[in-house]
Amino acid sequence: MTGSSGMYGGDNQLAEGISLTTSAPTSPPKRTTTPATTLPPIDPVPPNSGTQEQTGQQSTTTTLETPIDPVNNPDSTSNRQTTGVTSCGDTSGQTTINFINPDYPSHTSQQGDCILTLEVQTGVCQVRVDFVDTELSQPVNGVCNDQRLIVGGDIWPMGVKSFCGNNSGQHFYIEMKESQASRRVYFVVRSSSTVPFKFGLWITQIKCDGSSRYQAPSGCFQYYPSSYGAISSFNYGGLYYVDQHYRICIKSAESACDVVFIADGPFMIEKFGNFKTFPFTRAGVTSSYCVRDFLLIPCARQDFSSVTHDRYCGGQLSYKHGDKESRGLVASITGSIISLEFHSENTLGKYIPEHHKPGFKIRYTQTSSSCKV
């Protein structure tokens, strides 16, 4: 593929569907040699303080998360502080980099493609991306149109095609293909609007030699190695995207037998079968009601119940279809990884925004209280 050097310069050999749109400005943005954004919140604080939440017959203590270096040294931030800042038109092969808009921490209003080329190191099988300070235009009917982050290159297909809206605190993994001797990942922030936007991303290359705590199992789009934490849909609080199909993985704690899930804020995923007696604001369970969009929590149940369900949707998170309020779910831990999935299809018929907002935010806590000795 041939073309100009992009919005702010960049590599001309891009992945399919990523094009160059405008010429480079006369003066490239000035940047310092230290990271411009704060560190991504990775690990939860030890559970010695926080707020209690009721989970049916159990209560758990959860706390806010604190930023630390997720890959090279989980006990310090020193490695993060010495990494370089990159922006439009840059190419980097560093282990950890900070990718920002040209005017960061202010907003940028220029249209076009802002392209970062990541040269992948030998032995790296995945790249972790952390959203730290990102404000792009909101999706329209679940589709990122005016401004979006697109990822391409020598990678396996991802479960989310593009990202927009507000995703600070979120992360995702990119799985690399092994077929090419020289591999690259292209990060493209595309804006077709003059609406001001900004972004700050941490991008970390992870070698799959077992040395990193944050090496995700193959096939996991998100990975949570802690025994408790929070998980939310992308752009939580706004419309969730259509056409998403991805897997969320939690590392099982060796001492735990169950994991408890509880809604941590408003919950809404499109539900079928909405009637006056069971409106869209009520909880939905099973494939009869959670038909196209759903959060999959395998074999989740009410505590001490033998009745389980996999699919959850509607306006509450509950094991009881038609429930007016959210209730805690419990699932047995049956292996080294606890696996959830989120699915949303393309629009079928009339799109109703109220049925697709705000998505989901849940807290999970692994427990040993029911373990048999």
C-alpha cells in the first residue's frame, strides 16, 4: 500500500482497512522524554480497608485500585517512569511506551489519522494496551464513527473492532501472529470530526516465557490476575458497542472454590421479551431473553442453589428473570482460569439507545468459605 506520511507522519505499509488521509503539519509536536499520563490502575490494594457490599448471603470488602508497573516490576513504578513518550508518526520498539495525542494533556481538534507503529520484539506473543486518559467521541447507535482507535498489523482478529467514547481504566490484549520474522502493530486514532479529543495509552510488549505476571492465557481479550476487582464494558456509562465478541479471564486463586459477582452500578444489556409485566428495566436470564446481547457467566447461580444460568441481560444482574433489583451471583471455580464472555450483535431492526446504556460493571471476589476440607 502506498500513500503520504499520514496525519503526523508514519509508516506507509498499514494493515487492511487503515488508510492515510492527510499530509503532515509543518511543525511536529514537541514531547518530553518522560511519560505524560499517569500510570494505569492495574492491581487492587490489599483488602484491609474499603467499602462493604452485600452479595446475597455474603459480604465482601473491596477497595480502589492503585497504579503500579504491571509487567517488569509489580512492586515499583521505576520502569514506567523511564519509558519514552510517542505520538503521531512515531515508530517504537520499546517494551513499554506512552502513546498520546499531539497536544496532550490538552485536546486536539485536527482531523485525520494519528498513527503509531510498534515494532514487536522477538519472543513477544502479546501486547497489552491500557487506557489511562482517553476522551473520544461517543458511538452513534453503538458504532464508533467520528473518532475511534483502530488496531491492525500482524495480529489475530480482535473481539472489538474499534474503540471510542471514554475508556479510562480499561485494558485489552493483542495476540501476535508468529508467521512473520518482522512483526508490527499499527495503532491508529482516526478523527473525521473537529470535536476536541485526547488520548493517553500505555502499550506494553509481553514475552510469553512465563516471566510476567500479566501474561494472559491465549484467547483472553482482558485478563485480571488478582483475586478480586472490577470489570466493565467498554465505554461504560454510555452506549456499549455493537458487534463485540470477546473473552474476559480471571486467574483463579489457589485457595478459592467460588467466585462471587455483583453489579457495581447501573446495569443494562439489551433484553428480548419486554412486556408491561417484564419491561426492559428488569433482569433477564437464559437464551430465551438474552438472545443477541449478553454477559456470559458460566454456571452462575444463587448461593447454595443448584439451578444455574449462563446468559445475563436486561436492566439488573440477577439469577431471577424479571427481578427488579440486582443480586449477587456465585459460580464454582473449576480450573486455573475463570472465563466470562461479552457478546453484542449488529443492530437488528430499530435501535433503542435506552436498551444499550450503560452496559455492565461488576465486581468479583474469589472466596474459600464454601471449600470442602
